[in-house]
Amino acid sequence: MINLEEITIKVSPELAKIYRQASTETQAQIQAKINNILSIELENKRQEAVKKLSIVMDKASEEAQANGLTPEILEEILADE
């Protein structure tokens, strides 16, 4: 069995009432669906952040090269630290 941890989300009063009145099986199905949706959405956000970081790093690299930074100069700078 998968370990689960409880979180709280806000929903409309009507939705909360319907959920509370649902069977245990239906509640478990809803919880599984919400878990899947959250997993997908959070993974998408993570991938977007990685993509943005990669773009920023590529631009910084291009700018550094355009300003004359070479791998040798970078190595020398890092060695001074």
C-alpha cells in the first residue's frame, strides 16, 4: 500500500457536502483522481521551470562567449577561487 499524507484544499460548500455524503469507495476514487491530477500538474510546472532555467543558462553562455569568455578563461577564474 502506498503511504499517503493528508492535505487540505478549499472547495465550494456544495461540493464539500456532496463529497461528505459520497460512499467511502467514491471518496477513494475521487482522492485517487485528485492525486493523479496534482501529480501531473506539478510535474508539468517542474518541467516548465527546468526549461526556463535552461534557456536562461543558454543565454548567459552565449553572452559570455560573445564577450570573449573562453573555457580556458573560465577554468582560470574558477581555479582562482
